[in-house]
Amino acid sequence: MDDSLRAGGLRVRAATADDLDHVLSFWKGAAEGASISDDLDGVARLVGRDPGALLLAERDGVLVGTVIAGFDGWRCHLYRLAVRADLRRQGIGTALLAAAEERFVRLGGRRADAMVLTRNARAHHAWRAAGYTPEEHWRRWVRPLGG
């Protein structure tokens, strides 16, 4: 439900190129951990390739939460669910996930998966409350590219 007003005056919308510096700054304080793509080039590539993927939650024009809802045509992936620490447990993450899931359904997605840090117990509670469960039989394998 991009660009709509939700309960509590919360607006969820897709990020634009003008938002990217602010998003990166927000992640430094609100997101757990850092990603290899947490730089202007990485986030600009995301928004350029998939303009609806980076969702922002704003209250009174202030950024209070984010989620990346990426769809590659095959699977629905969630990354960077982050809510400002002093505003957690007020429905912001729930609103962001609802908007992400609505996006996935519109695009034909069938199941969403989320990248959640193993050590982030607080996030585990939030994801479980949203109806997500870990799949312990899968393991993420990574290899940095380039350089």
C-alpha cells in the first residue's frame, strides 16, 4: 500500500533517489549490523533497478522505518527491516511488512523470506510475531564479488 496513510499517521511509500543519503544514515542508528551494499552506489542500484523495493515509513515527514521488499520474479526477499529504536513496538514494522507483502502479492509472489541475523534475538521475536518462522534446514552461503 505504497504512498498511503496508515493508522497513527504513518505513511508508507517507495524510496526515491532523493532519499538515499537519509536512508543510509538512518540504517547506521536503527538497523542491526551492516551489509556490503550499505553505500550510496548499492542502494542507488537497488532503487534504479526496482523502484518499488525500498519502502519507507514516515510519521510527520520523519523517517521512522524501512524494509527492502525485493522480488526477482521467482522469490520474495525481505531485508533491512529497521525501525527507529525509540518507536519500536508501535506497529511501524507491522505496517512495513504489510506493505511489502501487498507488493509481493501484486507482483505474483507466493512466499516471502527474510534475512535475519542469528544473533539478533529482538528481531527473532518481531519476525515470529509477524508470522515468519526460521527454516533451520537452509544455510545461507555467500561469496563477495569483485575487488
